Amino acid sequence: IMSIVDVLKKNGLLPAGMEIEDPVPMLVVTNAATLFGAGVITSPAIARRIEQMLGESNFAMIPSSVHEVIAVPLDMALTNSLSDFVKEEVNQTEVEEKDQLSDIAYVYNAALGEFRPLV
């Protein structure tokens, strides 16, 4: 689990020494190999770690691809049409069809320990 800013620095898309504060906390969640890592989100321990890092017990999950997901604060999900963004921006322009995970975003409910579609 890494912040989006750290991922961008790691991939050379931002200068490594550049100090930037995340305007909105976004966490990239994957496995150590960064291949087919989206499934780690089903781990209760991973969900608890995301809760700790975001400082919220409920959060939204954006299916970036079969390789990773992005966790964001729930208030960001509720003020933006994340499912439309996933379908129209991410999947249609950025992710190859074979790597697409879902066209909709999900909300994690900590009390129930489950994800529900964000519609």
C-alpha cells in the first residue's frame, strides 16, 4: 500500500526529491510483484491497514486494473461520480480490456467488513 505520490515518484513520473502533499489521500493497493495484485483488497488485514492510513473506517475503492486498486476517502467518492470515471476515463482510455477489473467503484463498510457497489 503506497500513496499515489510515492508511486509516481517510484515510477519516475515525479522527481524523487520533490516534496508534494497529497491534495486527496489516494492509496495504490497491490501485491509485492505488482502483477494481478487487485485481489489483495479481499484481505481483512489490508482493509484495516487502508482504514488506518486514510484515517477512516469506510472508504471507496477504485478498480484500477487486475493489477491494482486505488483506495480513497469516502467523502471523495460521494462528491464525485467515481463509477462513471472508472468506466469512461480509466477503462476506455487507460487500461487494456484484458486487464480491466470492473466498471464500477465500491464502498468498503468496516462494520460489515464488505464492499458494496457505489451506484
